[in-house]
Amino acid sequence: MNVTSLPVRQTPRVQQDRAGFGALRAELHQRAADQDLVAVWADLPFAERRLVLKSAGVAVDATQTISQLDKAERTAVRAAIHRMSEYASGLKDQLRNRKHPSAELASHARQAIAEGNTKAALHWLSLIEKGVA
């Protein structure tokens, strides 16, 4: 019996971080993210800040600037803003795609009027007025 070993993939060697460049890059990315958060936070009215803080589970005064919060609090606030934003977008999409219940009855009434069928149009309008749909 002849046994052939499978080829082994060689993982590329990663160079050591030169003079802390990787740490510096990570810090710059974090600062840029914080600057975005600073701008969003500055534009929020205090009532909305309180809601974000409550959603984030952070118990601080809403009048504080974002730079006064520690790293964990800023991370929680950022996550809460993203979560609330996604929720608001979902609600907006639901409302955009939802028709009023009487829209179909109104289209039947319009069609009846176009056909000159006053009796049918009045029937559809009466259903709308009664709140059937």
C-alpha cells in the first residue's frame, strides 16, 4: 500500500509590529470613531441623550460631553445609537410599505366611478365611512 501525505499549506509569516505602528493605527481608528460619536452626541437634544444613555445602561448626566465618559460608556453609547437607529429604520420601512386598510376599498370606489357605476361607488364609500376596513 502506497501512502502519500497531503500537501501542507504554509502560513505566511507576519512581520513583527514595527515601532508600535499597529498600535498607533488602532488608536487612530478609535479616535476617528470617537470623533463621529462626538458629532452625533453634540447634535442630540438632552431628552434624546437620556434615552440613549438609558438604552446603553449608562447612569451618567446627559449634559456631559462624550469625552467625559470612559471608554466602556462610550462603547455602550455607540452600540445603543446603532441599535436605536436600526430599529427606527425598520419602523420607517414598515410604515413606507404599509397601505391604509381602506386603500383597497377606495380603489374599488374609483374604479366604479370611472365605469359610471354610482351605486357601486356609493357602496364602497359607505364601507369606508363605516370603518369596515
